[in-house]
Amino acid sequence: MILDSLKNSALYYGVSPRMQKAFELIASTDWTKVEPGIHELDGRDIYVNVMERELKLKKDAKLEVHNEYIDIQVLISGVSETFGWSERKDLCQPQSEFNAEKDIQLFDDEPQTYYTLRPGQFTVLFPEDGHAPMVGEGKVRKIIFKVRI
């Protein structure tokens, strides 16, 4: 898991060429004007989900993991968004089997810790990171870049 400011995104270009391309797209787009929904940017290798949603209570946020994609999540508007986080290797209460078609598995475990994302910041979540996003109060606009490993 990485939490950092968008002004430092170039530090992470070396993770993969797709990661660099995703950060360049994040920086070059006015995300306040992009319609909500899923937009393919490089086929299914890089796509973005633009969301406008109400945040939820901690008890209603489930930890999730992915196998095929790295998430880059950016808060576009709203005061803040809290994430629950746990190491994937420690998750032991799956809700169901891994859904390969949707690249997701949900867990009922309690997060090991919480952290807060503010506008101008991003979080990168790798397959090793169990994460429970969308915690807090109020409505947010955010983007979730999915970057194929």
C-alpha cells in the first residue's frame, strides 16, 4: 500500500510502464468533467472507474483483494475518504470464493489499520493489500484506475 501526494507520482513510474501511463493520464485529465462510469484507456490493461457515491460506516465496508490489477485510487472531491487496510496473508474470513471474472474477493475480517485520503493524494493498492474503501461521511467523487499487473 502506498499513500502519497499526486505531486510525487513520478516517483512510482518505475513500478511498471502501465503505472507510469496511468499517472500521466491522471495528471493530464480534468476528472471533474469526466462522466461517471468505466472508461477503457488502454483496453483492459488500464481502465478507470469514475465514481460519485456516498461514503459508508466502517462496519459496512468490506475488505477486498484483487489478483490481476493494481488499484490507484484518487479522491477528486469531498473532504476525505477513509480506507481500512490489512495484509492479504492475514485475511481468514472470506465471504465467498475469489471471483476471477470480476477480479475480487471480499472478506469479513476487521482491518488491521485505517488511513485517510484527501483531495490531491492517491493510494496504490497491490494484490497483497486487503482494502476497505469508501468509509466516512458525505459524498465523494473519486477515480479508481485499474492497472493490469
